[in-house]
Amino acid sequence: MRAVNRIIKFGVKEINEEKLLDFLDTSGLPEPDLIIRTSGEKRTSGFMPFQSTYAEWYFADVHFPDFDACELKKAVEDFAKRKRNFGK
């Protein structure tokens, strides 16, 4: 909503995907390749819905305070095994 409100504020008349990306809070940052969801929850909670279109999700059973280097290694190893097709 902040992005849409900024677009309105700046008087942009025509919008496309690139223009929307310019107004997001994450403008200028690369889109994520991997998103890690801790606590055993199997939902995304609406996290970065536009930017995470082609991201891979990893669901860890541990809560965030217990997500240590060993857990990160598991997530990265899992990600490395995946064949990404970017929506194809």
C-alpha cells in the first residue's frame, strides 16, 4: 500500500511492473532467491508477495532463536539441490 500511495503522490499516470518495483520499499535490492520460514509454520504470511514470485521457500521446524549455523547449512544444502525454473 505504501508503494501505491507513493505512486499516487508522485502523480504517476501509467504503471507497469517495473514502475511498481521502483516504488516498493525494497527498490534497488535484488529479489530473494531463498526465503527461510522458521517455527514449523507452512505459510508465507504475505511476506514480500511481489518480490518473492520466483523465490524458493525453505520451512524450518525450529524457532528463530534456535536457527543457528547448522540450520542455515541445511537450508542452503536443500536450496542447492533444487532445479529452479522461474515459472516455466
